[in-house]
Amino acid sequence: MPHPRILNSVSRILYPALLALCLPLAAQAGAQKQEALSASVRAVLQHSVSDQAVSKPAFPTQYEADAWLNDMSRRLQKRIPDAEYRIDFLNTVHYEATRAGLDPQLVLGLIEVESGFKKYAVSSVGARGYMQVMPFWVKEIGTAEHNLFHLRINLRYGCTILRHYLDIEKGDLYRALGRYNGSLGRPEYPNLVRAAWHNHWTLPRRTADNGHSPAS
């Protein structure tokens, strides 16, 4: 058996490395960088995050609402066991993503990578909530009472910020995701989000003869 002093030395070396491997991805996510905003851009973003409740579902028909919610709810069940909260979460994701002109399934993929669907996740740089929003955004475009751990507020900020980065990058999702993560130009984060989106949240394409198309 190795000498206890040797075991202690090995433990001091290996333990931090093993701990880093076990930490959730959210600890390395959510690092949008603070940049100067023009008055016009700030006004648009402030309007976008104004605290208004979800007024109505963003689905074209009740059939599409039921189909999307049932499918996504089944996929999300292990991560969010409470059925009532899970449906509220999905309704809010769909509403806020659609409001910002984003694919709701993309937003689910981003949330999976950013926080692992943990409402109170906090990254090593202080990003908060499901979409790991950096607190400086509240000072830039929000109001003091905006709580980034609040479901609707967090999703509204996250979707608004991603839409802002997409506009800056003229629709280039790869670069917009890099900006969102604070890793512009590096492939790891955009690839993770795209993989989560396509592997876990993309809806199967509906056949033309059933008369319905995916809600996206």
C-alpha cells in the first residue's frame, strides 16, 4: 500500500482536476461582454425587456400548442419534474423566443448548455438563471426591480440579448452564440448549443399531407 504522505500528495493533485470535470457546464457559460450601446440601440433593448406578462400563447392553433407542449414536456420531464411548472416554463420559452424572432427549440438548446435547466444557476463570472444573463444588462437596459432569477424576466433578457447579437452579426448564428458566451470566434460553445438544439429539441418534420407544420 502506498505511503499515506504519497496518497495525500496525489489527492491534492487529482482532486481539483476531478472536481473541474464534475462541475456543471453552467459554471463556464454565460459571459456576455459589456459594450457601449448607442442611445437608439439602448432604447430598443429597454423596450424589449419592459416587464409585461405573457399575454397569450404564441401558437397559430391550439393543435400546434398541444403538440409542441406535449412533446417538449415529455423531453424535459427528467430535468423539471413538476408538470405544472414545466408547462409554464415551456409556454414562457415559446412566447419569449417567438417574440424575439428566435426558434424556441434553439432557446431550449441554449438553456440546456448554459444552465442545465437550473433556475438559480450562477456561473463563475456571475451570470444568472436559466439563460445565464450577466447582471450588467439590468443596469444597461432594465430597472432595479428586475430579478434575473425570475422565470419570465430571465428568458426575456436572454432572448432579447441573443436577438441583439444576431442583429449585430447580420443573422450569423455561429458568431451571435459566440458573443452570447463571450467566446466570439471559438467553435466550442456554438457547437455545443447547436448539438443540444438538434439532438434533443428539434421536432420531426411533419408530413405535408397532415396539414400541419412545426411551431417554430
